Amino acid sequence: MQSEPYAALRHRTVETPGGRMHLVEQGAGPLVLLVHGFPESWYSWRRQIPALAAAGFRVAALDVRGYGRSSKPTARDAYRMVDLVEDNVAAVRALGEESAVIVGHDWGSNIAAVSALLRPEVFHAVGLLSVPYAPPGGPRPTDVFGQIGGPEQEFYVSYFQEPGRAEAEIEPDVRGWLAGFYAALSADTMPADGEPDPHFVAPDGRLRDRFPTAALPAWLSEDDLDFYAGEFERTGFTGALNRYRAMDRDWEDLAPHRGAPVEQPSLFIGGARDASTTWMADAIDAYPTTLPGLSASHLLEGCGHWIQQERPDDVNRLLVDWLTTLRA
């Protein structure tokens, strides 16, 4: 599977407060840290790593705590945002650098934004993919998500809260579940308007009941799916799901930063067909206040949630242009 250009990637493990962190590195120059989301791994950046390295940057794509070859603490509170931020800081230090640009997708977008918010001396610029920045604060997260969908269906974030519940659905058929989840949020395979929304679970149902049954998304090969499935078949899903289960602790931990903007230079890239950008349109509209250092905000037409994999050439171009401007 590791054919060119992936054969030149350097795998290494570094020590962090959570134990070990596996990362994949390529290139030389200013450091760019890439942080994946759910349910992914460093591999979700496979098309960005060589492109950014060729543009003159040192790229390090992480396996976030709980994923891949990184450590997987058992306690739910070990997946608090403040701990993941310190993992990122430790990775920068272990790579021999004092600072980095941090870029994240999905949950990685949140992790990147909070890393920049809490440790601006380390993360001097931040790129956000798919999930817009919304400052800490507001009601308790589980209260908000518990109200979405009403009595007839349950929002997926609430469904993920109970330990073991989602694992019982996913882990008997990891490969099949991942294929359906990726397809459900991809522009070319997501359900059509009017069909049941795969972000919700019917009473006594499963999330996968609403996944498409069509072919894989165009961006996802059988080999790619094999890689992701192999990672999660080895690790299980509890570490990844504990990120959702730590959200209320994040709300408490980040209370001193309620409403705080991220001041550093920033970039946002989202998919126009991604529920993350449509549901959070108000957060994008608020960027003049919440991201005062924003260089640009892009919505890619006809693109779903897995943006750097669905539209790698567009994302690479936008990232390289932005990073080159920062360097200049």
C-alpha cells in the first residue's frame, strides 16, 4: 500500500503527556502540524503531506490520542481538549521546534483552534477544515445535543455518549460501518434531500440503518478502506468515541475562555454540501469577530465533509498559497 509518493514518509513515535504519539513526517522548512478528525488517522492527510513538503514545508501528520499507533488511555477524561492541546505542544517540542502552524479537520479543526487559543506562543497560525470555529461558552454541550432531533430521533453526538453503545454497533463489522459512514457524508454518495438524515438514529435503531448502500465514494479506494479498517480493528473505537464523551469536561475546562476569539492568522475551508458548514453558518458569519486574523474563508461547491480527501487538489492549492503567504 505504501507506494509512491507515500514510500518517502517517515514514521516516528514521540513522547507526550498522554504517552506515545505516532506521527508521519515529510519535508523540511517551517513546521506544519496536521490533526485528523473522527473516524480517521494520519492517513486522511496522505494527499496533503507530499504536496506541502514539495512546497517547502516540514509536515507532521499525527495519530491523535486514542487512534492508530498513539496511546489509548482508558479513562474518558483523558480525552479532554486541554490534554490534546498539550499533546500537540509536546509533538512540536519533540520535533525540535518552538512553534508551528496547526491545521485540523473535523474534530481536528476544534483541536487546532483550541490549541491556538490556549497556546498562541506555540501555534502562530491555524487552518480549519470542515468544522467552523465557535468560541467556548454557551449551554452545556450534552444539553444542546440532547434537544436536537426531538422525540422521534436521536442526534449522533448524543448516541455516542453512552460507553459501549456505539461500539456494539460498529465493532462487529468495522469495515462495513466505516464504508457507510464515509459514504453518508461524501458529496457523491450522501443521501438525497428528503431521505433519512444519517446524522440521526431512530428510536431503538442504529446509526448505520441510515447509511447509503451504494458504491464507495470516489475518493475512497478499497485499499484506503482497508487501511482505515485495519487501524480500527486493532484499536477499537472507544478512544475515538471518548472525544465526544469528554465534551462536557471541555465546557468546564474552557469556561475562562468563554467567547474568546482566536487572534492568529487563520484560514477556513469547508464543503458547501457538508452539514457542518450549513448547520454552523452563523459561526462562519461571525468570523470577523471570532477569527479577526482570518485570511480567507472558502466553501467548495459540490463538496461534502471529507474535504481534503474529496477535493485534494483544491485543498492543497489553498493551503500552499496560505502557508506561503505566512512564510513570506
